[in-house]
Amino acid sequence: MRYILFVLLVAVAGINHTQGQRLVGFAVSFEHDTTLLYNSVSLSDNWVNSYDVNNKGQSIKQKGLREMYVGGDHYINSDNYDMSVDRLQRIVLMNDKYLLTSYFASIKFVFYVYDRRTKERIVKEQKYNVSPKKDQKLLDEHILPYFHDCPDGINAIRNGIGKEKSYDFSHGPQDYMFSNLSNQDCSSFKQGDD
């Protein structure tokens, strides 16, 4: 439903704004206030940085946001799940039972797996994007047991891991492991459902 709202906001903003700004997403606070995000969005450890319709820079504390949509990415915060930090986490993969999220914190990428019914964290913080060998082990031990019913999603992760023989961050952080996935519902991967 929120994605439909985003598409409508993009259409309306595209018609109404006259200052050449491009709507790229929106953020929703815990009080359900919506902030439109223009031109580009970046996340630092505690902030979402973007522009308003007048091309003025705006910074929003992540801990005050319930969720955010940017392009095809959906980010959630701790009101929905037992998250250890008040930080937006990008939804990577989900099925009927579990949710896989990731975020970048200063010098590391981390992921979690949550139980969608109880909203409890079932896989503690896992640092990834360290090396292809370590990421493959993380996939096998901490993701595959919960998302074995998502073969296309798992293959997309494997392809991300195998993309680079050694990870190069000289141009900033690159999320190799989950580069091919964002907000993917495994039910869309299932073939031959009865």
C-alpha cells in the first residue's frame, strides 16, 4: 500500500514541482508525518540526508523514522521489530516466516534475520562483505536455513558474493552480497504454487 502511495506522490510531485527537483522517495516518522526526499538520499550512521523541493539540504534523524522508501528499497526501524539500534534497516528478503535486513554502519555491513510473527531477532548481528569465503559461510549458516524456500533469492545472493574475487572499497562501501536483492518477497520467487 505504501508503495502505491509513493508512486502517486511521485506522479503528483512530478506534475507540481517547477524547480527541477526529482522526487526519489519519502520517509515516515513514528508520528506518521511524511517527508518527501528529492534528488538523492544518503544514510550516515544516524542521519538520512536528502533535499527538499527547494533544493535545500535536509537531515533527518534515523531514530525518528518508522520507515522509508527510496526507489525500490524499503527501510524499516525498530518499532516494527526487535532491533538492537534505532537505525533504518533495508529489507533484503522475506518469506512468510522470516525477514532479512541489512544496513551499513560506519565501517561495516551487517544483517539480521527476524521472525515475522513474533518480530523477534533470531539471527544476531552478522558482519558481512568481509570476503567472499566468509560471506558464503554466512549464507550457508545464517540465511539458507530460513530462506531455503527462496532458490532465486539465494542464487541472487550467491551471484553477489561471487561478483568479486576480493572486495574493493576504494570507491566507497559496496554491498556485494546483497547487491542483486532489495525488498524481495520470496512468494514472487516460488514456481508452481498450488
